[in-house]
Amino acid sequence: MSHAAAEDCPSQRGLSATSSRNCGKLSRTGLTRDTQDVMYLLFVILIMVGLIAMWAGVAYIAYKGWGPWLRSRFAEPKTAPATITGKREQKEYVVVDDYRLGPSAAGTDEEPSEAAKLETVHWFVTLEISDGTSKEFPVRQSVYESLSLGDHGELFWQGERFLRFVRKGEGSDADEVYRSVVKG
């Protein structure tokens, strides 16, 4: 054994005789045992970094998706006098390329058939609160249709969630009747 090989050999560094048998020998892959150990360690580190990155991505997506809902859900409910200053509908169309709906015009200059379009409508109401700020809330269709521009009343909201809007003078008689029936 040469002097250079003896320095790399584990038996020369005080390791066991079993380790010294593999010193300098090539495995079936053509790599030394030390090289295989380093490659295995790098592989394990790469897998661990990948798993950490994957879980960080899942946490980020959960925060972005559930974060606004959670912040609204656990926010303190608020109420203030308000006036309805705007209403709008937002329509979204999704072109469906489904053989059951017939041929669609995906990838052509033709307009898709009505059967190949799915329409989603979102309704929004803008209210000006008594402190001068404006807030826009997504609402259900029934709420959207029941409210009119210029309506004055009491707005109830929690974070970014619309809870209800009670017009001035509305509900006070019903509240009194309810109290008299329930409390006797």
C-alpha cells in the first residue's frame, strides 16, 4: 500500500479493522464507500429540504386561503349607521369543453355555445358608514335584491363579512312584539 493510500485508509486513522477492508476498494457502482456515504447524505438532505419546502408551501396556501376567513370569523362584530351608496353584479363565465355539452369553441374565433358556458354571479353592496368610510361587501342575491340605493339604516359586520343591514324604522315593531310574546 502506498503512503498516500495509507493516509486515506481508516485503519491508519484509528478506525476498526472491518472498515479498513473496504479502504480504497470500489463497490459495484464504481464508487468508493466514502463517496457513496457522501452521496447518500446529500440525497437525504435534499429530500428533507424538499419536504420542508412542500410543507411551507401548504402552510402559505392555507394562510392565504383561510386567513381572511379566519380573521373575519374571529373579529369583533361591529355596528354603525350607514347608507347604501352602490350595488353591483359581477358575472364570471367559464367555458366548459365537455363532450356532453356539445362542441365548444375553445381555441377558435367562434363564440362558445351557451351550453358550453357556465355563468357565476357575485353580488356586492357598497355602504358608507357614519364615520365617512366606505365598505364593499359580497352579499347573497336575496339581500342584494332587498336593498335599494340611498337606504339608511344600521349596518352589522364582522371583519370583512356582511352580517345584516336594518333600515331605519324597520324591525323595531317586530322586536317589540317578539319581546312582549316571549317575556309575557
